[in-house]
Amino acid sequence: MKNKLIDLVNISKSYDGVTVLDELNLYIRENEFLTLLGPSGCGKTTTLRILGGFERPDHGNVFFNGNDITGLPPNKRQLNTVFQKYALFPHMSVAENISFGLKIKNKPQGYIDDKIRYALKLVNMDGYENRYPAALSGGQQQRVAIARAIVNEPKILLLDEPLGALDLKLRQDMQYELMRLKNELGITFVYVTHDQEEALTMSDTIVVMNQGYIQQIGTPEDIYNEPQNAFVADFIGD
């Protein structure tokens, strides 16, 4: 059994009096591909943002390797986030985008150059160092965003609907790319989606959420073959 890496304990969060997460408890293991799956407004992105340090829970704690990181800002956590909107700097080349975090950490230039080459090779973008985001397709921009995240050697990669803006064929290609990347890097992926097929294809573990509560946690086979309640059965069967 793999070690527990992240533990979310009694996490609650409200916005303007509306409860988004209610006493959520969840743990994530090392080298696991865990997907938070559910309809819009179910609390999955809020859970990811609390994990990443972009939001503070109203109650509860986030533990990483047994240490309480609830109050740590994103840049002090051993994880990186890839958003649906890519969030690339338009005035920077691909290489400059990828190396941005490393330069902030004052890494030597030789180290940075090696990391850029390594990351671009991993995401099948060799030779694109000097291109700018405007000259890239949506799929290529998403690969650069992933490369930028992995050069920082995070223990966990958080992915917030990263394929949502891509067309179906590209989305399917990128699903397999992400699975390959996770296996090559040997790190934990926490993935947010409302797409049932995406979750069933890619995940080791699926967490089905609705209205701030976890409805079921299980393997894709468990979730598909043995839904624990009517919501899971309806949502997976859609």
C-alpha cells in the first residue's frame, strides 16, 4: 500500500453564506492519479484550490507528509497547478515561460537550460523554445503549461480541468499523454473534471462529489459497476 501523502481533514468552506464544502475528509496517496469528479458547483475546484493554497478553508486542516500546511502560501508548497486557461505569459517565449519559476528561485542558467530541454522533451515539444504562446495551438499551450509545472519538481501536480478547452480528438490524445507523464515522473496527480469518460479512462481513484459532499470514492471499476447511491449511478450513467 502506498504512503499517504495528503490528508484533508474536516474541510469546510463557504462563500457569502453558501456552503461549498462541508466537513470534507479525503486522503491522497503517493504516485496516485486521483480525480475529483462532479457537476459544476459540486466543490471540486474549491477542494483543489485549498490543496494548492489559493484558498483557506473556514475550518479544517491540510496535511502534507504529516505536516500541517493549511496556512502555507502556494509558492511554499511542494505542488504545482495547471489551469484550464493555461495562464502563460504572452510576452515571453516558451523557454522563458517554462523557466520563470526556476529564475525566481535563482537557479543557475546551466541548470535552467537542462530543465527546459528535459521538460520540452517530456511533453513532445522539442524545438519550440523560442516560439511565443500566440503562435501555438491550444494543445501546445497546454503542454507548455504542464512543462512549466513539472520543471519545479513538485511532489504533486494539481490539474484543474486542463483539457476542457480542447477539441475531442486532442483531449483524448492528451489524456494518454498525461497518463504517460505521471508514470514517467512518478508523482501524484490530482485532477478535476466534470467529464465522466475522462475520469474513468485516466484515474487510479475517483472521488465523486456533489453539493460539497463526497458521494463515493473508488476505482473506476467500482464507481462504474457498483455506484453507492442514485446520484453516482445517474451521473456516471449520463
